[in-house]
Amino acid sequence: MAVARHVGTATLAGSLTGIVVGGLLGRVVMRVSGFTAGPGLVGSFTANGNRVGEITFAGTAAIVIFVGLPAGLVGGVLYAIAEPWLGKSRPWHGVAYGAGLLVAAGFTVIDPANLDFQRFGSAPLNIAMFAALFICFGVGVAWLFDRLRGLLARSGPLARGVEGVAFLALIPGVIAMILVPVLLAGLDDPVFPIALAISLVDATIARWRALPLPIGYAALAPLAATMVLGAVRTISAVPLILAGF
């Protein structure tokens, strides 16, 4: 019951934060990038099919639903796993989590194959803005998770209602835990997602089963190796993007 409440609360916090940060704030970042591109590129299309200089409700809703919400859902589930390990980093646990996401998975967004980083606006500014989204998400999900957990510790109809929504959030959370590693493993380079999934499972079991610390830290070793692999890919992507600047 406690584990289900914990994961559900983190998933709910991640979903809401993903809508705001990955969806709405991400839309703002794209708008800034388009604005700095100059009038000569107004009307041209980005890699994902959006027209530069044009902000529509349908376009914003699509980013919120198909980008912000799924990313927030996955990020919330990952936060449920990481949160027990972040206690010593308080009050900077949100920044630490966001930085960890950036290091481990920044290459999924900061991608040299995405020529929009070079075509529209300033490549350094684009990299900085999209990198900042990871930090903002980490801070947001940590803050909201703490607020929701404090609310659930109380009694009353509001607390019961939030608890019900948190348990409902378990459904997409479980689906994400099952489908995301499977979908990512179908990529040309399946090593990263498979290693990440294995290491997360190891770390979760070690923490929630209250195993001795040496065993817990040993379980984190694959996760550390995965983060190093992700960091190498993320860091190596930056000079490739800047090379065309």
C-alpha cells in the first residue's frame, strides 16, 4: 500500500509537471528559438512539422499531450524510484534529479541529427534552453511530490480525492514501466534502455527491501554506468551541434 501510494503520487506529480514544463514551457522555448531565427525563416517548417512564427491551440495541445504528458509520466515513475536515494541532497534534490536526467538522457533531446538546433536561432542558446527544461522538470516534480505527499498525510475530502487520483495514476505508471523499456529496446542502439531498465529495477528492489547499504550501492553500479554512457552521448552531441553554428 505504501509503495503504491508512493509511486502513484510521484507519477501524478510527474504528469502534471510534464504538462507544464515539457508541454507549455517547452512550447515557449520553441517560440524563443523561432523568434531568434529572424524574419527570414518565418513560415518555414521545423523537423516535427511546426511552422515557425505560428502558435496555435492545436499545436500547443499536441505538444502537451504527445510530448509533455508522456515525458512527465515516465519522469514521475523514475522519480518514484530515485526519490528514496535523494534524501541526502535535500533541499537540492530536485536540481540533483533534473541534472541526473540531463546527464543520462539529454541526448534524446539534444540530438545532432535534429538540424533545427542549427537552422533556427542560436545553437548555444537552443542547447541551453532545452538543457534547462530537464532541470526545471526535476525541480518541479520534486516540489510537487513533496506538496502532494504532505497533503496525503492529512485527513479530509481533499486528501482522499488526491489519494484516489494518485492511485489512478498508477495505471499509466505501470504501463510506462512496461512499455517504455520495450519500445526503447527496439531502437538501433538497445544497450542504453536495457541497461537503464535493469539498473532501475535493481536499485528499487535494494531500497524498498531495506537491504544492507553495500548491496544497495552495488545495485546502483549499473545505474551509474548507464548514466556515464548517457553522459558521453549527451556531451559528445554538444560540439557536433555547435560545429554547424
